[in-house]
Amino acid sequence: MGEKPVVVQFMGLNFNLTNIMSGLVVCIMVFLFVYLLARKAQLRPTRKQNVLERVIEFTNSIVKQSIPGEEGKKFYLFSFVLFLFIFFSNQLGLFLEPKFGEYVLIKSPTSSPLITMTLASFVLLMAFYYGIEKQGFGGYLKNYTKPVSFLLPLNIFEEFSNFLTLALRLYGNIYAGEIVLGLIGQLAQSNGALTYVVAMPLTLLWQGFSVFIGAIQAYVFVTLSMVYISHKIEKE
């Protein structure tokens, strides 16, 4: 808690190496998760294969709730990858947070607002793209004047608020979880063996709760993403 990310400058631009390395670790984790479970797939599924198929069915069901039919199938892979990336991002800081002095090298990527705002921007840009593809540029812009034209400013503000709520909800929950975990760690080191014994079960309980919260937040993010996209491709 309170550690600084590793930031370097290159050609006048700041690069947050902590976020870059953390995101890379999560990508590797997602790849290994899918590769190890999908390797040697059989017609009669093994336990590992069943786990992967259940995750795929779960993310597909999220899409079907918002975008039923053939049109939703194009988003199956996107929702699957997005869910796994956010889920593993939420859990990373619970078991891996190496530090060097006052700098933290790896942490949960979603505990950084830069990462969650990037994910939210990507989702909303996808929503804009598929909305324009489905309705045409003129037809898409007309939606901002419905039901009456004087609501145009409110409809534009709604887009901005969707972006903020999607990004900050995820960031706030994961960042708050890491803050509490850090406070428990400080408690463990405050008064020797007594507080260490007290803090150990608290740490385990909070980590278990954080895993649950991380899964819920991944589900909420993907669900809201599909809802936003469905609103853009449906004619009002």
C-alpha cells in the first residue's frame, strides 16, 4: 500500500512498466489456462475439458441474454477472452505483488484506473463500430436525438457516464480490496507475534472474499459490455 509503479520516459512519453508487466503476466496466465485445459481435447470430455467448456458456456450465456440469435455469436470469443482477462487480473495481486524498495513491480492490472479505462474505452469503441455497421452512420447519429431532439446533450453525457461507470466500478472494487489487504498486512507487523496470529485468519478470509468479488466484477463488466453493445446495434 502506497508503493509507486515503475514509470520510464521514452521519447517524451511516460510508460508505466508495472501495468505493462502485470498485463503481460495476465495474458500468459490466460493462455496457459486455456492451453492446459484444451490440450488433447476428446469427444468424451475429460475433467479439464469440462471446466473449459463450462466457462465457455457461461460467457456465451452472458452474450445470449443481451444479444440473442445469430447476431450474438460474433461476440462469443470476445466475451470469453474479456472475462478471463479481467478475472485473472482481479486475482493477480492476491498472490503475486513483488516489490523493489518503494516500487511495486507487478500488481492486479485492474487496480489501476488506466487499465480499467482502457478496457471500457475498447468496449465502447466496439459498441460504436457495430452500431454504425448495423444502422449506418446517419441512422446511428439519429439515435442521439431520440425520443426528442433537445435530449441530445443528455444522450451524449450518457455515453460519457457509461464509460466512467464501467471503468471506475471495476477499479474501485479491486483497488479497495488491495488497500484492505495491505492494512491487514500492516496489522500483522505492528505488534509482533500476537497481531501476526490475529492477522493470519483475517488475511485468508479476505483473500477468499476477494476471489469471489473478483469473479463477480468480471461477470458484471462483461454483462454490462454486452448490454451496451446490444443497445447500439438495436434500432430504437
